[in-house]
Amino acid sequence: MEVIGVILIGLIVGFIAKLITPGDPKPRGFILTAVLGIVGAFVATWLGQQIGWLHQGEPANFLGAIVGSVIVLLIWRQLARPR
């Protein structure tokens, strides 16, 4: 049941990140949006621990996961941009 909760939170966070980030809403699809949110939460947790805002083993909150997802989305779009 915990995995389903993580996927649902990831989907919500990924969707919000896609809404607030300018440009084409890529990646598209349910699975990629959920993965974006989950990876964003991991990025936010890692950054928070490196900066010292979070203790070891403490996860990022919902807002932090959104910020992490926006970071991941901006990097994704930069790397996927045609040259």
C-alpha cells in the first residue's frame, strides 16, 4: 500500500511541476509524470541533506518535492532539446 501512495504523491507532484514550469509539457503520460514526481522528491531530499536543512533519513516535504521535480524537469528539457 505504501508504494501506491508514493506513486500517487509522485503523480500529483509531477503534474504540479509540469504546470508551473514554462514551455512544452514534456514528458507526457501518466507513468513519466509519476516518475518525474518521485525522482523530484529524491532530488529534494538529497539536496536538503547536503545543504543541512534535512537530517539523515528525513524526507523532503511536499513543497520540497515540487521544487525538486521542477529542477529535474528543467534539466530534462535542457538535455532533450534538439541542437
